[in-house]
Amino acid sequence: MIDWRQAARGPVVTYGLIGVCCLAFVIGPVSGFNPAYGTGDTLLAAQSAYFERWGVIPSELLSGSGAALVTPVTALFVHGGWLHLLGNMLFLYVFGMMAEERMGRVQFALFYVACGYLALLAYAVAHADSDQTLVGASGAISAVLGAFLFLFPRARVTSLFPFLLFLPLRFPAWIVLIFWFALQWLAARSADSGPGVAYLAHLVGFCTGFLYAWGRYGRTDRVRAPAQATEGESQP
């Protein structure tokens, strides 16, 4: 039997964010589950219109129009494919629960949306002339990772490293997250990163989250999590 009182004390915001993102994806045109969007060229046209309506277009966002100013929020709940969705939700599940527990539900929800907005805005400013649509929760989730690094540096997380044959190994969070940040930094600097890959949003989100946790909680208030506190997997 489900203990609803215990469930109500859990990471409701984290589960809610995951649920909304998954629901938006399933009922949208990208998943292929909704027959209302048709097939073939009709489906492709629907997908393009969907991204343009709910995603961030840097040139339009910086124009200051009312509708465009909302898109950095709506874009946080739109994903471009199954791998994009599942990868983001996995990171949110692994790192979001403890961050929410530490911050509290209201503060965590505001933190998530605000940092995600700033990350997408920074990307738009850096690509002011771009008409390419940007979607995904990566900037907000990167902020969660940054806050987690400050709050729980000694927590251990299970990670799958490609160069170690994807063996599930447990490492302190600070190793996993610094390695992840380094990968994003290198990718952002690479000439081969290509348009539409929002590595800059990842970096801005991560730094914003870390600085927020540092300023809000300070060094004397940092949580020293036990080694077994974090469960789940991450894929840097």
C-alpha cells in the first residue's frame, strides 16, 4: 500500500518536473505517439512549428517581444528526441532530489526556472543573430548540478564512463561533476560543436547554480552528505 504521507514529503518538485517534461514530450509531435500530428512531411512540419512556438529563437528573444520573452520558460519542458529527454531526466532524477530536499520545494522550483531562463538568455545573447530554435531543460539541470557540487561534494554517484566500457562505477560527486563540466567546456570551445548545441547554456547554468548555492548557504552551511546518500546513475 502506498504511504501518501511519506510520498508528500518526498521530492515532489523533482518528480513533477520529470512528469511534465515526459508528458509534454509524449503528447507532442516529436514522440510519434500522437496521431493527430499525422505522418511523413505533415509530421515534420508539425515538429518544426512546435519547436518554433515553444522553443527559444535568439534573434526573436532579444527583440523584446512579449511572446518571445516567455519562451525560455516553455523551452525548459520541450525536448528534441528520446535521447535528449531521457538523458536530461536521468540527471534531474539523480541530482535533483537531494538539491530539492536541501533548498525546499518553493526555493528549488524558483531556482530551477530562474537559472534555466538565465542559461538560455545567455546563449541567446551570445548567438544574437541566430534563427535556430533551442529547446531542452539542460540549462536548468546544469544549474542543479552546480548547486549539488557545492552542497554535496562528497556524495557518491554511480556513473557510466564510455572510455571505461560503460562500467557502472561509483565516484564522489565532485569528480563526476568537474569531469562533466570539463567536457562541456571543451565542447563549447570546439570548432566542431556545431550550431544548436547549447554547451554555453550548460556552462552558464552550472556556474549560476554553483554561485547561487555558495552565496545562499555559504561555506559554513555546506552539507556533508554520506557516501551512500545518492542513488541512481549519471552519464557524463
